[in-house]
Amino acid sequence: MHFLLLFCCSYNDKIQLVLFAKLIRVLDLAFMEINSHKPVNVVCAVIIQDDRILAVKRSLDMDLAGFWEFPGGKMEQGELPQDALIRELFEELEVKVSVGQKLSPVVFDYGDKLIRLIPFLAWVQSGVLRLIEHEKAVWLGENELFEVNWAPADVPIVKELERRWNEFFTSQKGF
């Protein structure tokens, strides 16, 4: 295309086209910069079973491979957080859950993306846990919370669990 421009346009037209292309590039970069600071809404579940919580390890083909996290995923446009969580857990683990109390959201900047992680307490209602996207799963008790290498955005949630463990495990399932 650039080769054709050499023959089909006057010198002034070529300069205007180059300037226009540079303007488009500047606007594109500005748009990318604005969007890079808009957080992506992500939901996750602190799944409770027998006084333990579920952690899953990100597989090698995922961003943040090898880190542990609470299962969940991105919310779709117009989707309620609880509905997104139910959908994501069925897609990732093939389980149906009941969603309980919302915990403190976390905004975390990974450099290339900004996420707003919205955690909920949850309980498996049906299905057998099957890893579709993750490499491993482990159930952690109160004294085992930091035995895995958590993804940075999940660490504040783990710390909240550590602080409030007795509250979550002595209340009526966090509802």
C-alpha cells in the first residue's frame, strides 16, 4: 500500500496522509492508555468445605502460570457478579454453587492490566470438582493459607480470610 502511495498522490497529499496516519496512531495509543486504566471486573469464589477453602493452581498456558488463586473469571457485559461467579465455576470446575457473602473487593494493577477482583464465599451444591483450566486444586485449612504461592491480586483476600476465619466458619455459611 505504501508503495502505491508513491505513485498515486502529489507530494502535499503524501505529507497529509503521513500526518493523518501519525494522528491516528497517537489517538490509538491514547485510547489504549485510557482503556488500560479501566479495571476489568473479575469475580472469584472462596469455596468452603469442611473448614477448608479451595485454591486452584494456574496451568502453564495461562497468564500468571504456576500461581494459586481462588477460582472465578471475568464478568460479561451486563452480568451480575453472583451470576458471573456461578457461570465461571461451572465452566472451570463443573460444579454448581450457592453464593454467599461478598468480601472486600481488590483492585490490582498487573502492569499490562488493571483488575477489580470481587470475592464471594461459596459452597458446592452439586457436581464433582473437575479441573478444566487449572493444573491442581488443594483444600487449605486455617494454618495452611500461605503454604501456596498466591497470585498477587488474591493475597489481600487470603489476608482477610486469615483475619476473619472464625467469623466465616462459625457463622451460618456466611449468608
